[in-house]
Amino acid sequence: MSMATGALGSLLPKLVELLKEEYKLKESVKEGVRSLEEEMKSMQSALRKVGEVPRDQLDEQVKIWAAEVRELSFKMEDIVDKFLVRVDDGFEPAANPKKLKRLTKKMVGLFTKGKARHEIADAIKSINKKVQEVADRRARYNVDNIVPRPSAVTPIDPRLGALYKEVTDLVGITGTRDQEIMKLLSEGDDTSKKKLKIISVVGFGGLGKTTLVKMVYDKIKGDFDCAAFVPVGRNADVKKIIMDILLDLGLYESQLAMLDERQLINKLQKGLEKKRYLIVIDDLWDENLWKIISWAFSNGNNGSRLITTTRIVRVAKLCCSSINESIYQMEPLSDDDSKRLFYNRIFSHESGCPHEFEQVSRDILKKCGGVPLAIITIASVLASDQKVNSHDEWKALLEAIGHGLTKDPSMEEMLRILSFSYYDLPCHLKTCLLYLSMFPEDSKILKDQLVWMWIAECFIPCEIAQSSLFQIGENYFNELVNRSLLQPLYDDFGTLHACRVHDSVLDLICLLSREENFVSVFNGSMSSQGNVRRLSLQKIIKEGYHTTPLESMSMLQVRSIATFEPAISLLSRLSSFVVLRVLNLSTCALGDHNLRGLWSLVHLRYLDLSHTGLCELSEEVGKLRFLEVLDVSGNHGIEKLPSSVTKLRRLMCLLYEQSCNRLPGGIGNMTAMEELSYIHVDSLRIVKEMGNMKRLRKFEIEFEHMSLELQEAFVKSLGEMSNVQSITISMDGRCKIMDLLGEKWVPPQGLQALKSNWNKACRFSRLPAWIRENPLQMSQLSWLQIDLKEVQQGDLGLLGRLPALHTLDLESLRQGPLLFEADGFRCVTIFSLWSNSPGLVVIQPGALPKAEQVTLYTGLPVAKEEAAGGNGGELFDTGIVNLPSLQWVDVVFCTSLLQRQEAKKASSALKTTLRAHPNNPFYRVSVEDISSDDGWWE
């Protein structure tokens, strides 16, 4: 489905399959279907052309025509889907994206009934009449003469990480801006330094205020007793902001939700009393909001610091109205820094900008006005293979930008610049991007959640899926990140797991979404008029104080609902959402509330009930037979899944907590399953049934016990899963040997992660055969958490050749040294070695060149002189100083009481080495007494 073409993308296959020869329809109805199919295909093509043209360049009549076709397509699909649901009664479909042919055979029995045949005939007749009227207007409005620009999908840009680091450098370090702010925070006499000091950073959107302040925050937060970084944004709620501050400060308690604003402020005041704190209030818009928030920060003598960012000068002045407060005016990048950022996004560092592009580059940068967001956005448009070498494309873009930010640093001109990146997107990516207008400002949007919602909305048509729909959705997500329209967020292991949308980009997509009636945002009032197809509930005024427009709004056509504030009043109306496909109630405290209306929503594809306080999942969930995603994670009260969940044959993703450790019989029937959060194995039956889940990509499994028969069954089931990407294996108890997994299983080349839970791992007697025999064939393995009975020096050489490995967690007994040779582990950024046996860890220059985080849990290293027959006075140098990217080190020397003094010397020597490292990494070095009886090893 596309924003530009409405529901036509998902509707046409349904019409073609459902209304063909096998239904024995009257000839007149068949002719109507043929006519309808041809006309709708033609309209789909025309709508795609319309979608390629900026709205301000479209004739008003064309806009009206396009909106009319889209609305008609939604109504048509609703009609067809209602028939699909009727046909599906009692039917158990196979998990195949191309299942419509099987559905048509089942529908023959329904349509041969006079009533159903009559209904279809009437529907086709009525639809054809409306379509013909729309087609006539299409000819009058000359829609077909609209000429779109061609576009192409590019692969994810490997320079992306460096790009965002470049932005950070240019915003802060290159211009010494971070130093300037830190100077403002520390200047003054001894008396003023002890008082609360406030700095307000002000500048218009896209200059990098948040980036700069976050850099300063990360640098100095360790000097304070506590710290918090809280985004605010427009339409902010005082209560939520105070609770967010309390959460960041580690002062959050569950009962805080029951307190009012005054009580929360008192709680915060008490929590900050006698503490030296650092708090950042990011993106402040409202003067009244600041007046209330500021009550919480008393002017003590502990040397606390408060930083705000804002686009509004009067807000900055209000924040800094006393003597011990300063305003920092954010300025655009210099010409040189703008050029550096622009060129590094488009060209390789080696080649630089070709001479023939230098003048047009200068002209484009002049219009970007030194605004990093504008520079990155325009550069991302030009970075595609089709444009990077086309001087004409660059000139065309230059002429289209208009006056640029040099004359008008306003939001309107910023949106105009950003719109070029939007209109350069393929049709399907436009739709996916606009869907992010469902999420409030400053939201952390989880990648997996977003992709599953796209799938439920049919933004990824089944008929194009050569691989998993989710994998295609991941590619869409990466495309949007690559084009700088989403800001990537990485977890502690360097994995891209979420995104944020810059305020200016969100402004653009919300504007476009309103104009197209794509998403309706309820923020105390409704953002758009007309039929509501997708509803985002972002601010609910307390019941009893007013009558919300929701009470009077028709729910018959709503397809998606996402709540971002508790919306309990919605529960009583659930049954009225008769065509609802996506429902996210994750912010609602459901508790014992009646969910009876929920189980009648038979069209649901996506249901998120996570963190809602549910203690039990009803057996009635089995009625939602079109469900593709069910998330009940975060509900620790749910101890088992109902048996009816196995009836959900279309379910692709099932998420729940480990407290729910009892799976019902029949899980093998869920053949469409791709992601399963946790499988507790207490019987051979479960492992055998897993073999039917041939499409599983990601799962965690825990064995209550282990036997040869279980191992064989597990390896056999794994062999059926050709798409598996991520496996986490653990034992309910101590480590167990699982050599069959290492010797008999042949993992698919797409395997990305193999993990074991610490202290509950499956152990291999030796390195698995699929790594020993040819590590290069595991070309996508990026995360390996492995427990070896004893690691050999040759094993390190083989592991070091895994081409994509970025996280290595190695547990093993080892007597003697381990040498990390030069040129090994080229991509590893996170490295951990756990071994309580004595031995050396030696890192040669050139090994682990990208390692940023290193954890070593190891026996006491042998001293150089002792190893050579000396007195052991000089401790062995591990070579950790040879790691050029080192940022974080955690080392534990495990030793006996008899060796404690030697361990302290080793600890002291390593600290001296780390203090001398040029990166000045954070480090923690300690000594732990351990005996053979108390260790983790069997």
C-alpha cells in the first residue's frame, strides 16, 4: 500500500483473485470485474505520478481527484476484506504470502449461495459506477500529463556512522563550541561557582543544539552526583517532564504516576537536596512551562548546573534572567565546515569534490546557510548513484531550492529544503516515512515495532516478497536512515535498534500527512478533518472535564490506532472499530478492565498490549485469526499462554516475558512464525514441533535439561529453519555440552547472531565445525557469544577471520597465553573474554583496530621477569595500549587469597597503562577472590 495510491496496492490482488471464473458469477458481473480491474490499474499508475510531484505544484482539482480515488480504494478494500473474514470461518490456511488462490477455492462455496452472489454483484455494480465518475474527472483534469522525476532505491550507505560522527565533530569540536559552553558553565568566582548556574543554548531548528549539548553532557556528567537529559518539545506536559527527570536521576517510583504536579515537584526538590546535579532540558518552547519546571531547582551551594535548549529567544531570556545565568547563541557552520560535511557525505575522502562540481556545490551550500540538517539532507539526495556524477541533476536541484536559508532562516524554508529529500523517495518509502507522523515528537521509535506496523498496514505487498516481509521492511528502514530522514539510535552493543525523527523532518511529514489525510493526530483536538483512517492519540484531556471529539467521531473506517497516553475510555468503544488492523495500547494500564470488545476485531493484524499490567491473556485471542503480531511483553503476571494462541496461523511475531514459561501444545501449527521471544523446553515434543516453524528468524530457547535425544531433535529442527538469523540458547542451570550443535548443524549463511546467557550457556568441546572449516562463509555473523571448554590459539585465528563480527563474547578455560595477532578481528567493536584460569592475554599492534569496549575476566597474568626466570617484579604488558579505538575497559583479575598481593600489583600496573592511553578511556580494574568451589565452572 502507498500513501500516493491509497489501498490500491493491496486491493488489486484481492479483486483479481476473488472475482475470477471459479465463482460462477453472471457474465455481466464478470465483465464488471474486468472493467474494474483495468480502470483501477490505470488509476494506480496515475496516482503514482501524482505522488511524485510536490503538492504546491499540483493543480487543486488534481489534488481533489487523487484524494477521491484513495478514499474509494479504502472503501473497496473494506468490502473485500469483510468477505475474506466470512470465508475464513473454520479455515486453516498455510503460512504462504501467496495464499489467495487457496482462499478463492474456499470462497466458491460462499458465492454459489444466492445471497452472497447478489451482494458481490451489487457491490461491483456500485463500485464501477463510482469509478467511472472518477475516471471521467481524470480525463477532464488532464492527470495523465503529469511527469514525475525518476528515482531509485540505493543500498545502505556504509559511511553513515562516520557521517553522524562528522556532524557531531563539526557542531561541537571543530568550532570549539563545546569548550565555549563548558567555559560558561565553570566561569565566575568561587562563590558563583558553588551556586546553581543556568546556560540556555538558542538557535533555529537544524543548527545542532541538541547534538552540541548532548556532547557537553556526556563529557561532564561524571563530575556530578546525578544527571538527567530530558527532551521536552511542543505540547509538553509538566507532569511527564518531571517524571522523566526523576526517571533519569534514578528517583522514579511506580506510585509517582498517582501524584499531581505540585507533589512531583516537591519530590524532585527533595531528591536534589544536597546533591550536585547536571540537568539538560532540551527543546523548550513554552515560557509558562519553564516557570513551573524551574520551581524544582533551588539555588543551592552545591555547584549544580542546568542547561536548556530552545529556538525562541524570549524563552532563553526567561531561563537566564538572573546574574548567574548565560545565553549561548548558536551560529551556523562556517563555509569550510559546511563544505567538509557536504563533501564527506557525497564523495570519498580520497577523491574529494571533482573540479566541475565545485561552483555548483558552493551555490548549493550558500542556500543551505550553514545549517547541518539542511546540508545533510540535500547531500543525501545527491549521494545516490544516479545523481552523484550528474552535473545537470545538481543544477536542477540548485534552481529548485529557491532563496534558501541565507535570506530566510525560517521553518518554512527549512521544510522546503527537506521536501526535496522526501520527493526523491520511491513511492513505498514515502508511505513508510509518513507513517512516523503517528509518533509524538522526540519519541524513541523501536525499529522492530515500526517494521511490524508497516507490515500490518500492507505497506510491503506480499506479492513482492522474495524473502521475509520483515527483512524487506528492515531494508526500508535502513533506506530512510541512509537518506538522513531518520536519526539512528544504537544500543550498547552497537546495533541499530531504534530511531528518532528530527523536529524539522517531523514538521514536514506531519504537514504532508495532514494534507493527505494520512494520519489524524488527537492532541486535545483533532489535527485533520474528514474520514479518519489512522488515529494517533497523543494527548487525552482527563475524562469529566470535557467531551472529546472522539465521542462523536465515526469509527467505522479507522484502520490504525496508537495510544501514547492512557486512553481507558477507548476500551468501551473497541467493538465499533470494525475494520481496525493496527492497535497499540501499550501505554494503557489495562489491569482488570474488560477487553470483551477487543476480541471481536477480526481484521486485526497488529496488537500491542505490552506493559499494560495484564495478568492473563484471554482464550478469546484465538478469534483474531488474521493477527500477524501479538506483543504482551512487559506483563510479568502472565504465566502461560492460552491454548487458543495456536489457532493464530498467520502469526509472525509473538513477544512475551520469560515468566510465561509454559507454551501450549500445538505450537508447530504456527507455521508463519518468524520471531518468538522465548521457548522453555521441558519436553521433547516442543523441540520437535519447532521443526514446523520453518520461517523462524529470531528466537530464544532455554532447556530445562539436556540429553542426546534432545540435542538430536533440536539440531534436526534447526536444520528446517533456512531463514534463521538470531538464536539465543541457555540452560536452566549450569553449562551443558552441546557438541552436536557444533558438529552436525549447518547454519544458513544469513546467520547474524548466536548467543548464550552468561552462566547458563551451552558449551562446545571445541570450536564449531561451521567456523573451523571456513569462517569466511559466515559472512553475516556479527554477534558471537560462545563458551568453549578450552580455547586454542588456532581458534583465535579462525574467529579473527569472521568478516562481519562486531561483538565477541568468549568464555573458556585456558592454561597459558592467548595471542591476538595483527590483522585479526578487523570489525570487532565489543570484545569480552571470561576465564578464571591463569594465562596471558597479548594483543599485538594491528589486532582489534575498532575495539571500543573491552572486558577481561581472567586469571592473574604472569610477570615478564618471572616468565623468563626473573623475580616477577615487572608485570606483563597485555598490549591493551595497542587498541587505537579504545573507549571503555573493565578488567577483573580472579585470584586466590595467596596471590592477592600479586593481583594488586597487576591491577596497579594496568591502571597506569590505561591512564597513559591517548584516548583516555573509562576504565574499571578490580581483583576478585575465587576458588574452584565457588567459580562458575563445573
